[in-house]
Amino acid sequence: MKITFPHMGNVYIAAKTLFDDLGVEYVIPPQTSKASLELGSLHSPEEMCLPFKIMIGNYIHAIENGADTVIITGSCGPCRFGEYCELQMNLLNRLGYNLDFIVIDSPGDIGLKELVTRLGKVSTGSMCNRMDKLKAVLTAVKVVNLIDEVEAKARYLAGFEANKGECKKLLNECKNKAMDCNNGKTMIEHLKKYIDKLNVVKLDHSKEPIKISIIGEIYTVIEPFSNLYIEDKLMDYGISTKRTLTPSWWVKNLVLSPTNMNQLEIKRKAKEYLPYMIGGHARECIGEAVLAHEEGFDGAIQIFPMGCMPEIVSKAILPKISKDKDFPILTLVVDEMTGEAGYVTRIEAFVDLLERRKNHVLSRC
Amino acid sequence: MYYLGVDVGSVSTDLVLLNEDKQVIEKLYLRTKGKPIAAIQEGFRVLKNKYDKSEIKAAGTTGSGRQIASTLIGADAVKNEITAHAVAALDTDSEVRTIIEIGGQDSKIIVLKNRIVTDFAMNTVCAAGTGSFLDRQAERLEIPIEDFGEYALKANTSVRIAGRCAVFAESDMIHKQQLGYNEGEIIRGLCEALVRNYLNNVAKGKEIQDKVFFQGGVAANKGMKSAFEEALGIKVAIPEHYNMMGAIGAAIIAKEKVEKAGRTSFKGFDLAESIFLSTSFECEGCSNGCEVVKIQENESVIGCFGDRCGKWGNKLAV
């Protein structure tokens, strides 16, 4: 059994640690690129959303490298993502690939017992005892938390750094070198080292950078290829960004969801505008927008793939929040287009808008 | 002393020279025809005969080809077209509150308050209602685009055309033609459909307040202006240099920038005679596989675009 999984931001770093520690064989698909998108859109239904297409590209690349089992996360939520696993299984079967799928679903939907059985399938090739397996899982969770912390720190500090580009350099270096860590212990040490490095980055406290919160559909905000590397671009402009939806957030949310204790603050903030769970992360998007305003951010950028149902609802609500709170929000819809000119124009104009607002006292009253 | 503004758009490449009082001294409106470099060279050939490099105090670029234009001419300011349009409109009339801008491939709405941009929107993945579509229809009906608007004004009634999608709007128009409606009525219907599409799509949820500026190449179309006025119920003003606003904005921004920096990096008009060669290749440095475009001027590389890491371009090397 050779396991693979679709890319989603930094997930691969945690997955690598998990499989290394369990001692199971795995294939990390090559980083998502135009080639993955092309391959994916060739085989996917035309009207399907972008993440689906990119994921298919990832699978096929991984299969070419010897993978025979796919792990993905499921969701029985009312959004197309809930259908991904079934559709992808069918699609890959039709293409003649003989694959096993292991779908990790929320315990609230499939029950804890079933989840444990499925997780057990992942580690069938492992020689570890139960205790070590559990330890490997906990280490992987720790790794995902740490890499998200590194990323969040670097993105936020980018606005304050005294030497331009230092945070981005550290972040890229950290991710590249992570691939050389062959077990959980060295990985954790490595990530901690980079947190320490980021903690001592020379900052210019006289700077008052623009602060933007990245909100929207979870896959497209996390997977940098799908959003045309928006966070890297904003870093280059010297802007501090924050993103709540991360793989570690997702894990926490998943674990807490059966108790209904997940995301209490976001739910509370969203209540005035969207008190229901309407699928995907629409409610989170609304809650984060309100939260970003209260936390003193200058603006928010919503990103979602074309045709995303939940986010279309939140897109329609955001102008109301924007007006009520005098808080600029830009919506970007991503699709298969990789021409960046129009995209960059919108981002630059939005940044200009935020800058001029900041320097213009009148508009703040 | 003059300030140069270059707006390299999808359909047209505009060049303007402003004097110290930000008055337009020279303006050139050229077709890009998919070759931004050639269009800039063509413009520079004209300017070269009249002006000298030393007379240009600052140069700015804007439009979707702003990066390439900046590399070519050595721009002091490279600005997105939304900000450039807003700057130019505010300079023309500081009372302006809403800017409707319709260009070749995109349409925008810019909302201003207290002389700053407070909100904007651009068409998303659809080009319905933009200049290219009108251009194509004019061509199909064999009416010069300059006269297109006149036809709409002559018609007393209009035919309803579905404006959501450019392709289906065209088939709708063909059906109506086959039924025997005259050209004027169809063109007027088309203008109304485009305005409807604009207001429901680009301007959705935006407050359109007096005073409204209509700029961009499509503003030349009188039919569109009157369709906007009818739909909005307020007067729509068209600035004198409506199709040059982007370039004017770029020139003004460059002027401000050079006044701060104290010097210009403008390379001069000689590039009109240079030979430019652009080649693209896929970088094999990592799995990103960026498509890199390399631009050479007389066999020396002047710039690369399209790489993410900065290995080729002059971006931050990380």
C-alpha cells in the first residue's frame, strides 16, 4: 500500500511526519502547478469547482509516482465537497486506475467507531504498536499546528520587518528544509527553530502596515496555487495578513464539532448576519469579516472558486457588513484562469484604497 | 517640461503628455492589436520627432500591460488602472462621486467620497458589455464603431436584447434581425442591455451618486451615454479626454512621485528604433513550472516576467 493525498497548503508537511512515524509508504504529489490544473480539468466535469480539478491533477501525478491509496477528508455538509470522494472515486475508476480511497469524515457524521476503523486502515502497513500509532497521530497534529504558526507569524510580521523580504525568505526556507526531516521529532525541532528565528526578526515598530484578513472558501484560501499566491503577493507589498482558516483550524474544528463547542466566537460574531450553518464555511466567512473589523484590520479579501454555493451567499451578505461597519471588503473569484493581470489590478487597487483611507483622516470619522 | 503617461490596454494603447499645469498637450490613441511593445514603439516614433528626452520630467504607466511598458520605457510610477482613472477624474473635477469606466476587456465602477476611492468593482469572469463586444457587433453590422451610437439615438423604440452573455446577446440580435427589426432599434436595444448588465453585475450593491463620470473608450458611444442616463435618472458627464483618463492618471501619479524622488528613470524615445524580442519558456528550477517571458532589447535582456521566486525577474530574490 502506497498512500497519497491531495495538496492543501502545508498539510503535506504534517502528512509526511505522520507516515514517516507510522512507517507506511507514501507519495507526496508534486506541488500543485499549472500541470496539475491542466490534467485535472481535462478529466473533471466542466462545471465542477476548482478544488476538485486541482485534486484530480494531484492524484494522477501521485499515481504516476506509484501511489495506490488515496486519503481525503470528507464532509457530509451541504456543499459539493461532500460529494467529492464519491465523484473522484468514480472518475478515477473510469480512467482505469485501481485505487483505494480512505475518507476521513467528521465523527459527527460517521460515528467515532467508523472513524477509528478508517484511521486503522491507514496504518495497516505500519509495524508500530497501538501506543506508537497514537503517538504518531498526536505528533502530526502538533506539526500541523507548528507549521501553521510559522506561516501565520511570517505573514503577519511581513508588514513590520525592517529588512524587506526576510520573513518570506525564512518561511520558504522553513518549508523547503522541512522535507529533509525524516521523523516527527526532528520535524518538531526544525519548526520550533524557525518560530524562534521569526521571533527575533528585526522589526521596525514605527511602521503602520496595512492589515488584511483573508477570508472565504477553505481550500482556495489555503492552497496558494489556487489563489495565485495572494499571500505571497501581499507580503511583497509589505502588508500584514491574517487567515483563520488553516489545516490546524480544521483539525480543531473537526474534533470539537460533535460537542458543538467549535468556533464559538465566529458563530457569535456571524449571528447578526447569518445565524445558520448553510454549508461550506459561509458562516465562518461572515464571522471572520466581523471579527477582522473588530480586531482593527484595515480590510478583508474574500476568495472563493467560481460556482461555490455557500460563498455566493456570504458574498451577498458582505456588502451589508462593509456598509454597516465602514469596512472595505474585496471579493475575488478564482477559476481556471492563470493570467494574473486582472487579478493583480484588483489587489493593487484595493491596497491603494486602504492606504488612502488610512492617510485620510476625514474618511475615518 | 512634460509628464508622460502610457496606458497599455487590451484594445488601445494611449499616450499623453501633460504640461506643468496638468493640461493635455499631446495625446495619441493607438490600437494595441495584441502587440503592446509595437504599439508603444509606434507612439514613441511620433513623439520622438517633436520632443526630446530632456523635456520629459516623469513617466508613468498603467493598464493591463503596465509592467511590460514600465520595463520598456523606464517608468517612475506603475499604477493599476483603477487608481489611475480615479486620480485623473478627480483632477478634472473634484466633485465626482462615481466613475463608470468601460474599456476594451473590462468594465469598472469606482465610488469616491471626500476625494478618495472608497469602493470599486470590476467585471469578474465575463466580458459581456465591454468595448470588444460592441466593436465586434459594429463590425458584423458593417457600421463604423464611431457611428454606432448615432444609430441608437435615431431609433424611437428599442428591441429587448438579452445582455447577460455576449455570445447569446449576439444570437438574440441575429434572431431579431431575421424578424425584420431595423438596425437602429437593435443597436439601441443592445446599448440598453449592456447598461442593464453593467448595473446588475459590476455595479451591483454600489451606490451611484451624482456626479457621475463616464470614461473609457466606450464613452464615445452616445447610445450608451443616453442608456445610462435613462437607467439611472441622472445626468452622466463625459470628461473631455474620456479615452485617455488612464494615461492622464499615470502621468499625474508619476509627476507626484518624481517631485518626491527628485529624478526620473525615463529611458528616452530612442526605443522607437530598437528591436525587441520576447521569448517565453517554462522554468525547470522547481515544480512550480512558471512560464517566464523574457524581453530583449537589441539582444540585451531588459526584463523577465512570470516567475514567482524572483530567479529571473528583478523581484525580491527569495
